[in-house]
Amino acid sequence: MSVAAGRLTHLNAAGEAAMVDVSHKAPMHRAAEAVGEVLLRPETLALIRAGGLPKGDVLAVARVAGILAAKRTGDLIPLCHPLPITHCEVAFEFPPAGDRVVIRGRARITAQTGVEMEALTAVTVAALTIYDMCKAVDKEMRLTNIHLVAKTKMPVT
């Protein structure tokens, strides 16, 4: 919800879905970071880390899938602006519990609108790719806790 306007930004005055007009905004350096988790069996995580799954290197494929998805966010989410992102990265962490992969997606751009949807899309599609590549050996995986952790903007100098 837009705090300044006191209404949802993707609705016009008639309450209909609408793309936000950002033409009046100055370009800014913007960055966003999102995180999410794939909960899985420890045995599945061991297979991922050892490269022992039949479909190949799960993390390499998930990383590329997440980056490609971030670049296509405007095609996937109907009211998102198509953005020429300048950087995207997808990284994986393995907490000591050994029952999950934490996915961290970061995106940057210089534009008139934010890049948080791209970071969230990167994490979500990376998680879906891990799920797809591991579903034959782990029927109990869960995608969870996908959320934005940071977003920043700085004037272009």
C-alpha cells in the first residue's frame, strides 16, 4: 500500500488494475535483496552438494534460472515494468541444521522504479528449479519464507 497516497498503487481511481506511471520520477540507483528457503531431507541436501542428482548440477542450474527469471519479471508479473536490470546474483547458503537451502537474490538497476520484484522472482524461480531437479528423490520438499530483506535507492550523480 502506498503510504503517501493511502491506497494501493496498482489500482486506478475507479479501482481497476493499472500499471503505475513512473514517467515523472527521476532515475535512481536502486538495489534489492530477497531471501527464501527450500526445506528438504538431509540426504537430498547431501546429494545436491555432492552433485549426485541425475539431472545434473542443481545449484548451477538454479542460479542461472533465477537470474534469467529476474531479467523476465516484467513478462511474468502483469503490472511490473519491464526493467533492464544491470546486475543480478543468486547465492546459496547451507545452515548447520542440514535440512534446507537458503537462497539469496540481489538485483540492481538505475531506473525510475524499484527492483524488488526482480530479486523476489530470482529467489522464487531458483527455489522452483531446486524443487524440480530434486522431486524424484524428495517428495516432501517445501518452498518457504520467501521475502524482501532490503531495498535501497540513491540519486544518480
